[in-house]
Amino acid sequence: MLTQVVPPTGPLLAQMPSGREIHTLKPFQPPLLDATTLEAMRAPPDRSDEAGAYPSSDEETLAHATPVGAYPGTQGDYRTATPSSPNYY
Amino acid sequence: MPYPFVLPTTSSFSFSSSFSCESHPSLPLNASTHRGVVRETLKKHKRLPPSSQPSSLSSVVSGINGYLPYLFAVDAGLSHKAIHGDEVNVILKTAPAIEWRPTISDSPIPGKELPRVKIQSLEYEVFFTLSTLASAYALQARAALHPLYVTSTAPVGTQHRQTAVAAATRSLLDAAGIYDYLSSRAEGLVTSPPCADISPAAVRAQASLALAEATLLAVLKDDPYPAVVAQDRNANDTEWMYKAPDMPKVRAHLFARLCLAASEHATQAHSLCAGRSAGGRISEGFVRYLEDLRRTSRAKACRFFGIDSELGGQTGTAIAWLQAGLQELGVERKESKKTGGFGRFKKEWAEKREDRKVEKGGNWGADAGKLEETRVIEMLETKWAKQNDTVRSDYRIFEAMDT
């Protein structure tokens, strides 16, 4: 057995065959309401649609809640520092 | 490993404020209720630490699947279509005002969360809801594959590996099907999209991306080499003691062509997303991932052509294929065989960092497997080059003895 010469890569890349598919896409079918659920909705709504009354932001409920026992408006002073922080003292 | 998508969040919305339904008066209220569930699960998901987010994906998916029939009923009602032969009559009172936070659009301020976009038609609600579902499917695929990449515990068994890959493939094909549906739906739209996330180009690119990833999984399922390079770094792995990777020749050639198909899909996705499309730019990170995936797939194809040549006794050609693979990956050729100095240190550091990322379960694999493929190719190249060189020195000894 002889040592084989390593050929240049250019011609190899040029002779690459085409790709081969393995999957066929299953088309998405929009799900439908079942007949009973649809029929039940012929009745008038049993309560008002108040979804829009909730806070619309996903963050605003993250805002600092007032700590228990704090004087109103001073919640900023109660922000907890990380105990391990070197700037704690 | 699929892209680490971030799931969007959305504002609350009351269907009754914009729509009324004469035939089914309770439809708007019920749609709002189910939409409220989706909004809550997305909000909860966002607040979880990255390592616990995978566990909340199933509630996101079931929330959206619960909402979709109502959303499509309102949608059908707007065009007076019948469901089960029952005509639904929905009237638009005022244009809806719904907000969604895009996740793959380019951020005007780097590192900062994207501002929310306001959409004013139910059509884009369909787009956002479905693309969120598809992203959740892609993330479920990631979660299924995660155990295969952890190097701090014993490697998963063959059976477990096959099940994980099969589940991930199903999720990715579901995602691809959804994007395919959206892209055919986008053809009928005349308005320009509110943001890049749901632009026709992005939607089509996402379909190609999911298909590319699913195609690569067909190869990953039976590719023994990534496990071999992972063994190096896994103290709990003992399989190398009794098993060397082997692969039938026919399979090597087939795998190469599957990888080429994956790279064609990734190329298409990349060309759709690079540059400016309707709705604005797509985030640089996502575009880079598409480019990396294209490169990784091409390099994998080269490696399998190399394995094919090596099995046929053509070591020289096999080494050339590996070199072509490294070129595809954009890895600089090291001229001297000496792997030392800073380059090696840098690579080891990058590997360690990626291992740690996998550990913590954050955005691991954001390089589309480039690092892993580089490891595999370099391992094979060292091995085959040594074989080729050894043959030569033996031959020279014989030559010397003859004279």
C-alpha cells in the first residue's frame, strides 16, 4: 500500500451530487370547533367580556409592589440589595 | 440543535370590543377567555429562569391549541364561512388593537428588548399566534435533544437517543408545516407586515429552517462521531473502551446527500432573511445562525463523502474531503501539525464554555453545531493523516532495505 496524495478540494466540491430529501411536509390543518361547542355558543354570553380591562402590559405587574407595612410612596427605599454585593455597606 | 427561540408576549384583548357575532353571540367572549389563557402562559414562561422554561412549553402549546379553534371560528365568521355546515356571522365593529412583542426582528438598540408592535387586523393575530406555536414546537425539539449534549452525566443509551431524535423530528416537522401554511396564507395579503417576525420572507425562511433541522436529525440519529468527540470530555463515558464507530458505506453516501439537502434549505432560509425585507430587518443573531447552519450542513456532507472515500480505501481523497469540510466551516488551516499555543487554548476554552452552556440549559447550540462538527472533522483528519503517513514511512523502510 502506498501513501496517497491528497488531491485539491476544488474539483471535489464541484462534483458534489444534489441533496436528497427525506421528509415530506404535512400541511397544517386549522383546527375547527366541534359542533357541540359551536352550537352552545348560540346562547347569549353569560358574563361580560372584560379581558381588555386587565393591565395590557406583560411587565407592568413586575413593577415594585409596595412592601408590607411601608408608608405609601416609599417602596423605592425598600428595594433589597444582594447580600453578597460588596457595595452592600 | 434547533435555534434558541424566545417566545413572544402579548397584550390582553377583548374580542367583544371589536367583533360581534349574531349567529353565535357567545363566540367573542369564549375567544377572549381562551386568548387570556395563552397570554398568561406566555407571561409565565417569560418569567421563568432559562433552565425551567422547557417545562412550561407544554402549557404554552396546549394553551394555543385551545385558543386556535376559536380564533379560526372568528376568522371564518368574518368571511361568512360555514363551520360544520353552520354559518357563522361575525361583524367587525372597530379595528382590533393587539400588541405582540417581536422576537427575531432586529432591535434598534442592541441588547435591549424589542418594543411591542401594534397590530390592527385579526389576520396578523393568526400569524403571531401560529408562529408562536411553531417556535414552541422548535423549543420542544431542543428540549428533547438536550440530554444528548450533556457531557457531565453518563451518555444516553441508544434507545433513549432514538426516541429523543424521533420526538424532536416530529416537533420540527409540525413547526415547518405551520410556517408553510402561513406562507401560503401570506400570498393573499396586500398589507405590509407590521414587523419582520411575521413578514412573508421570514415565515418562508422559518419553514425552510425547520425542514433543514429535521433533515439533519435524520443523520444525527445514526451518526456515531459526535458521540466519539463528546467522550473525550465526558468522564462518565466508558463506551470507547469496547466500541469503535463504524458505518456502512451506502449509509455514508446517503447521509452526505441528506446533509446537502439540509444545506440547500438553510441556504434558502438565509437568502430570504439577509438584507432588508418588508417589515424591516431580521435580527443579526438569527441571520448568523442560518449562515452557520448552512456551513455546518455542508461540512457534514463533506465529512460523510470523506468517510465514504475512506471506506473505499481512498485515504487521500478522504483527507481532501475533510479539508473541504473545514473550509466550509471557515476554520483556518493550521500549517504546522503542532497544535499548541494560543489557538489551542482558545479552542479549548470555547469548548468548555459551550459545555457549560449546555449544562445550564440556556442558549446552548446557538452556533448551529459548528463547533461540534469542527471537533469531529479534526479528530478524523488527525486519525487518517496518521494512517496515511505511517504507510509512507513503512514503505520507505522497505525501500531502504532493498538497496
